[in-house]
Amino acid sequence: MMRVKKSITLAIIFSVFLSGCILNFSNNSGSDSPSSTQNLYIENKGSDTIVNMALAWAETYQELYPEIRISVTGGGSGTGIAALINDTVDIANASRQIKQKEIENAAENDVIPVEFIIARDAIAIIVNQDNPVNQLSIQQISDIFSGKITNWSQIGGDDRPIVKLSRETNSGTHVYFLEEVIRQGDKEDATLFSQDTLLLPSSEGIITEVRDNPNAIGYDGLGYITDEVKVIAVAVTQGDDYIIPSVASVNNNLYPIARNLYMYTNGEPAAHVREYLDWILSQDGQQIVQELGFVPILDN
Amino acid sequence: MSGYSAIFFVMMILIFLIGQGLPALGQVEFSSLFSERWYPIEEYYGILPLIGGSIIVTIGATIIAVPLGLGSAVFISEVAPRWAREILKPMVELLAGLPSVVLGFIGIVSLSPLVREYLNLPTGLSALTGSMLLGAIAVPTIVSVAEDALDSVPREYRNAALALGATEWQTIWTVTLPAARSGVLTAVMLGIARTIGETMTVMMVTGNAAVMPDGISALFSPIRTMTATIAAEMGEVAEGSSHYHVLFLIGIILFLISLVINVTASSVIFKKTNRTEKILS
């Protein structure tokens, strides 16, 4: 099983690598001959929320510095951090902060995670375009996902059952949503997702189902939201201002469901990894963050 | 030699599964393991809804695939003219080569909205959608094996039946099918084994909600299967954690289920032919 897992990972890395090569060909940037300076390799893995951004960074960075090879894979924040603990990646992407238990696990393997905040993200609550509901409070969203509200008519919508969509439990977005929205940040609260919540394996799956199904409600990172779904305005408590998530409203700390996105390295990163992280945090790197619908961190 | 190596590999897999899965019984309490709540990140390890989910999807797929598969096999072997047979059989076998992720994608994009609209369900990501796609996966296996079995029934049986005045329909139902029953049962068993082990398609279209199925109505709501759970969660678990061992325990249960199916199938095959058949042959 382990060997199978490894070979699958290898295959994925290989295919990412291969597609990178093909891209290089089509860009006619054949400047790097095989015999040039030795290639430096950065392996980057983790959060599916970050994966598109990480790919965009990697592609741009490799164009700037052809001697660097960066392979990017997704799989979820837990997957990335697990890989960091096993010391099989250079950089782990995570859409949540590392847990105390994971730091302890890492210490057992002589791995010391070092944290970098690389962007911010807002979680948008989405419904079908035909749904008349426009705004919800955090309490209402919590009640929907924990199963206390089961029909749209209870919150001013049509008489339709509510179908709740979530990411799988290995997603950082799932854990963040559970802790900050369903439990509203209360660590003592043991409320769970209602058992009939659909756990979909990908962000795209959630968007597709919300687009097609007028009963559905889901959540997803702001970067994944398309025009085909309706974004709900959210207020902390009923009666407050209802805020639509956007780069401006997140940067002004108005939108309540926003979070930091992280990269973790094992100890102080090697020089070439350090340079890559510095570039990500530079204006050029953060420009890509903005282009992909996430929130850049320059202002802080 | 290669036959023995197959046994060797199966034994190795079994030993590995048991080694990784049995510690779960020590780490997780029995009452928790057989509860109805699966939410591993908060240490709820109730596997009953997962077993139920797998069973519901498999039953649904069997109901769809067996009549369809056997019907096609009978048609191809007994009714269709030779030229049609030459085209149909390779076509059906080609269907078996369709990657399950492609079927899953078709399921999400076109089948699940159809299921939701026509049956007026809250969502189309349900056990039924999964069953329909799994049925499509099982049909080629069933057709291929059952057709071979029907084909190997001696010509004389049919001629004798027809000579006694039986219609073609009566010949198929009362002579050919019963004579080929061991092969036909193998076909059905292999088809079921194929559906219970299928992962990608069910993960994409069944909604993966770990709800305990209550009777046949569960076919119309989302469920979570054992295979989808292993596939979705194995990537993130820390090695050696209770969650990790429970996932392997689920693997053992899956292994046992397909073992039972296979043993049943082979016991049918090796059953002695009855007296009438001996006299006839």
C-alpha cells in the first residue's frame, strides 16, 4: 500500500513536471539546455484552496528563473502537513494553521514547521441563482449546516428542502468552516455538520451542484466562485450590515468569514526555497494572488 | 507457478490488511465502531452507515445490471443473427474499458440533474445515481461471462427441445439458461463484486453523506460507501493513528465481502451436475 501510494505520488509529480516541460516548449523558452547549471528542485504540496495559486506562482517563477523546478500537488491541507511531517516536501500549503498535535507529530520526526502567511482568503456562502435568499447571519448559516434549519421557507426562501454541500473532512476549508462558522469560534462547542451534509471531493463539484440545484447551499474559497452561482451577503449577527465578500471587504476586515493562507517549511528554508517565498510575498507574487480572486497581504 | 503466486499475493495483502486494520479494534471502542456517526476528525468512527451505504448502492446496481446484463447475453448468444453478434459482443466489451472517472463525470454533469428533476428529489447526488452508473460498469462483465456460458451449452440441447415442440422462448428459459446456470451465476457474482469495489464513480456521484440507510427509500438519498471513504480519507491520515487503522479495518470488511462473493460463485461452479444433465451428456 505504501509503495503504491508513493508510486502514485511519483506519477502525479512526474505528470506535473511533464506538463511544465510541454508548456515551456510552447512558450519557445528553450534557453535552458540540459547541460546548463544543475536544477534546483522545490516540492510543494497541500491545500486544494491554494493549489491554483501555487501553480500560478510556480509557473511564473520558473519562467523568471529557469534553473528552478517546482512541482505543485494538491490533496488538502492535512495531506500537505502530513507530507511535511514525513519530510517528503519542501513547502506544505495549508488553508488553516497547523494544529498543536501536528507540531508534536512533526517534532517526533525531527521536523520543525516554520510558518509563512502568504495570502488571505474569504469563504463565500453560495446558493443557486434562482434562490430568492440574498443574505444570512452567521447564526443562520450555522443552524443550516448543523441541521436545525431544514427548509428554505424558514429563512425567507421558497418552500424547498435545503441540501447542504461541504468539502471532504481532509479539507482545511472544512475544518475552518466547522470551527469559525458552525461553532462560531467557540472551542467548547461540539456542534457538528448535520449527518446529511453532502461531502464532495472537490471545489468544482460544489460549484457544479449549486449551479444546477435550486435546493443547494455550499461554501467555497472566494477564488473558486464563478458567475454561475449567487454569493450570499453575510452579517455577524442579525441586523448588522450584510457584507458581500470581495478583496476590499476582506482587506478592511468587514467580511466576517475570512482567514489567512499558510505555507510551512521544515526549519529555516534552504536558500532557493527562501528566495521563492520572498518572491511570493513581493509585489509581483501578490499581484497573482489578486488576479486569482484571493486577497493579497501587502497592506498589513 | 503463476497460480501459486496469485495465492501468495492475496495472502500477503490479507496479512498486511490484518496487521494494519486489527489494531483499530484495540484503539476504538466496539460501541463507537458500531455506532451510526462517521466523523473521523472528531473521533467518531461509526462504520455502520458506510457498510449500509455500500450495500444499498450494490443492491441498486444489481437490480439494474442483472436483468439488463442477462437479457443482453441471451440476446447476443441466442437470438441475434451472427453478424449482429460479431458487432455487439466487442461493443459491450469495449464498454468495460471505459474509465470509471469518466462515468463519474458524466454522472455529475448530466445524470444527477436528470435524476433530481424527474424524481423530484432534493438532490441528484444520491445512491440511485451511483447505482445506475455502477450498473453500467457491471453490465459488460455480466454480459461477457454469461454469453460465454450460454455459448458453451451444446447445440444438441436446443435441437432436442425444439424437436419436442418447444418454442424458441421456452427453449431459452427452460433448457439453455438452466444448463448454463453455473456460468450465469458466476457472471452475476463477478458483476456484483465489481460494483462493491468500485470507488471513483461512487465518490463523485453519491454525495458522500454518512447517513444510516433506513430501508429502500435510502436509495433516493445521498449515502457514503466504504470505498469512497477510504479513497477520500486515506491521503490525509497520519500513519498509525486510530483513523488510519479504522480505514484499514474497512478495507478488511471489503475484502471479506468480496471473498464471500467469490467463494459463493466458485462453490456454484464446482457443484456437481445433476442427474438429468449427466444422462443427457
